[in-house]
Amino acid sequence: MTNSNKESSAWHEHEQKQIRAWLRLSYADRLRWLDQSKAFVAKATAAARARSSGSPQRDEYIGRIRF
């Protein structure tokens, strides 16, 4: 097995573990995760806006993002 195949196999194995872990979660756990992810993105976006100079192009782009 070449090094590339080993890396590919490791990534595939990791992906399968992630999928199995996700499927073990209940529907409520998945919704909680989604809500927490949306809150994280909103906080990160607000922090980025606070740090930036507020260029019109950036504000226009961020304004199109749907949460």
C-alpha cells in the first residue's frame, strides 16, 4: 500500500467514525448542535465586523449570509 493509499484509508476511516457518531445522536442532540453552530457563527461574524474597518464590500457580502 502506498503512502497516498494509507492517508486516503485513514481519512475514510475517520469519516466513517464521524458518520457513526453523528447517527448515534438523537434528533434533539442534532438540533442542539445546529443551534449552537448557528450561535457560534453569529458571534464570530460579529467579532469579525468589530475588528474590521467596515468596508462597504465586506458589509454587503456579510449582509447576504443567511442565519
